[in-house]
Amino acid sequence: MKIAVVALGKIGLPLAVQFASKGHDVVGVDVNPQVVELVNAATEPFPGEAHLQDKLTELVPAGRLRATTDYADAIPGADAVVLVVPLFVDDETWQPDFGWMDAATRSLGAHLTPGTLVSYETTLPVGTTRTRWKPLLEEVSGLTEGVDFDLVFSPERVLTGRVFADLRRYPKLVGGLSPRGAQRAVEFYEQVLDFDERPDLARPNGVWDLGSAEASELAKLAETTYRDVNIGLANQFGRFAEKNGIDVHAVIEASNSQPYSHIHRPGIAVGGHCIPVYPRLYLFNDPDATIVRAAREANAAMPSHAVDLARAAAGGSLSGLRVVVLGAAYRGGVKETAFSGVFATVDAARAAGAQVLVHDPLYSDEELGSLGWDAYHLGEPVDVAVVQADHDEYRTLSAQQLPGVRVLVDGRRVTGEPGWDGVTRIVLGAATA
């Protein structure tokens, strides 16, 4: 097959590589000329994705994968087009911003030819595939969906850093606008993906047709919103436990020993492209979903709560104190700040009058500076430390590496108890030590 992948980001590029590794001819389209240049040089544009560089080194010189900025080069004659352009959500209004996706869809439609299967993998509000992308593609292309081309929704279900493993691990969900489109999608993904055996599943691992694009859209929102709601519940339990001298982590471990309880862990922030964003896309369709809204608000409040704990432990004020936020990344070991709790934590500490510094082993001083922060180096004097990311480097952290530290708020339960003599060490959801 000839396959086009639109947007070569941290999901799109591994997808293109996966398709090419199955023997198909793949062209990736991206608006960033630097990304295109790096891909064509068989060089990964971003670090940290397991096996990506090895696969690029093999597939690009073999002619299986190339990149371009030109839709006219990639789209015409394609058997399948997979689109993974980002969808942004406004921080204030929680409304989706379709700007980039609209532009990409128009460019796709302008060069769409009969016989193509078009699959959107970007997470969407329910109904978007049918009510937004279908009419837009038909308008621009002059073609008719279900007759000249087929349109489906098939959500990505992977985490950056382990995309290739997740593609094998999880069933591939598809939903079409017609039975023919759905069948074509099933056949397409069966040809480009491999699946691990999953005896734990009710049916064999593979491509699962959910019956409609709307069901497939909702499945992605549901699985991610569930996690946000679960974490919100854990954070509520944690804040209650803190007030009552209870270790919520011991409580959760005990509760989850019963097979019907699956409580997640509390933490300072829910970050990344998915969990903090997709509940807002669900609320776009269902604004009266009070449970979803309350959980999102509870999780968004956790950075300020962590700073409040630090302020109380420091004697009621952080004014003039040197506070270091440990971890810019939203997740340990991943060099990505998308919706990271670092932003709200820094803002809350600054609002409390602190001199705020940021440390992250994955980022250089210049990179931290470009994000508006002063870099901190272990060994420099500091009064208060707040752990925001669960980097492995922080598991062995001790007061000796933070000279003068009086208060540690561990927002990820990553630091060990030894090494903090004389320091007020607070783990979110646990009793103060």
C-alpha cells in the first residue's frame, strides 16, 4: 500500500515507521521543515522513543519512508491517509481549538483522490468525524464519503516512549461512517499492525470494530476520562487523609487488595497531552457531567495545594524564600512539558512571594530559561523543595544535595525516608514526617 501520515509528531512519526516496517510505502507530511529534513536524514527529531532511531536507520535508506511538507506530494493516489494533527483546548474556556486540524483537513481534501481510506487518530469530541470532517472533506475535495472515499475514526492509545510496544499491546479500535468504511479500516490496520496475545481480554487482541465513529470517539474519551476521575478521587482521599493523620497510600494498597477496587494514586499534578485534556473534550459534548468537571477541577488544584502545604510547614510564609521545583517534565523520564504541573506549581510559589527555581535532569539551563525559569543545580542553597516529576534521579535524593532545605513536599511519593533528618518532609496523602 501507499500510505500517507499527516503530522510527524511523537505519535505520528512512530506510526509512519510502524507502517513502513510492515513493507508499505509511507510518506509523512509535516508543516515543520526541520522535522522533515531530520526524518529524511534518518535522524529522530525528538529523543526518548524506544527503537525509533534504529527503525529510521533501517527504513529511510531502504526507501520505505520519506517525509515532505507538500500535501500534493503525499496525498494523491494514497490507499490510506492517517491524520494525527494536534487538537488544542483553551486553558480558560476548556473549548477545543480546531484550527490546526481544520487547516490540515482542508489541505488533505484539496488533494484527496477516489479510493482512499481516511482515518483520524487525533482524540476528538464525539460526533466530530461525522459532523465536521466528513462535510469539510466533501466540500474541499468534491468527492462523496462512502462512495468515492471512506472516513473512519481510530484513536491512538499509546504513550510516548513506548509507542511500538503499546501498538502491539492494546486492541486497535475503529469506527466508520458506513459498514464498508469500517471493514476497510479493519483490513488496513490488520495489515500494518501486529498484536500480542492477551488472554486477559474477553475477545482476541486485534482490530475491534465498535460499530460507529461515535462509539470509537467515546471509547477514547471514556478510557482517559476514567483515569482523570479516578485520580481526582484519590486526591480527594489524600487531602482528607492529610488532615486526619492517615497515610492514604497504605489505605489505597489495602483497598485495592479487593478485586473490585482500582483506586489510583494521588499526586501533585496530572500532565501530558491526554489525561488533562480529554475530559474537557468530553465536557464539550456533555457539559452537565458534574463528576468529570469536579475531578478535573480537583486535579488542577493540586499544585496550589502542594505549595500551601510547603508554606504552612515553612512557618506560614514563603516570602523571600528560595523554593526549587524538582521536575519540569510532566512525567518521569519523559522530556515533555505538555500540561506539566510545573507551570501551576511555579505560579503558585511565585504568588506566595518565593524566589522560584526549577531543576530537571532532562533539561539544560538554556531550555529551562526559554520556559521562563531560573535553573537550579543540586548543591546550591535552598529553603524549600517541591517534587513535581517522578524522575529516577530523585529516588536517591537527600537533604545533603539541597543545602539548607527545611521543607520537602514530595508530590510524587518518589523520595525515600532516609536522608531527611531535620527536614519537614511531606508526602502528598501521607502523614508529615
